[in-house]
Amino acid sequence: MFKKVALLGVILLIGGLMYVPAALTMGAGGDDPPPAPTSTPPSTVVIDGCDTGIDNAEYGGLPISELIDGFASSAGNHGQFVSSVSKLANNLLKEGLISSQERGVIQSCAAKADLP
């Protein structure tokens, strides 16, 4: 099982699921820099409109909400999405970035989400 691997803050493996931000796959040439972000990430973790009230800290160089959005984009079904978010929440707890109660809030919002 993979815990987390970050390469220049752009590729993250959590529980075997790889997430590459969409901005890195865009552009015609390999030397083109990724486009600048068009918006500021939310200050709290929001999952399909469910605001957890939890600080949207960076993990592996990316905001937690962006990681969760990536799982929604890459998961084949709702169960895979919830499983990926659950693994992320467990890793955040182990790293001391969230409490056990906050992990439950994240998992609950993911389970209620109409994603992917």
C-alpha cells in the first residue's frame, strides 16, 4: 500500500490511486509551463457543496479539496471515490493534519456527495 509520494508537488499516490492535476496534462509542448490557477482554492474543504469547515491545508503540495476533486474526476464510480477520499482522510489523520472527528466529517461528506 502506498502512503504518499510527491514528485515536485504534482503527482500524488494515495492508496495506489494516482492523481495528476489537470493543468499538468494541458499544453501543446513538453516545455510549456502549466497555466496559472484561475481561482483561489476555498479556505475549507468542500466536497460537492458540503462544507466540512476543515482547513483546506496542502498535502503533498496540493490543497486537500483539489485532491478530492481529482479523485472525483478519476474514480469509475461512487464507491471508488469514497474509498479514495477515505484513504486520504486516514493519511491526513496519521500525519496529524486532522482529528478523528474531522476525518469522520470528510468521509461523511464524501459518502453523501453525488460524485463521480
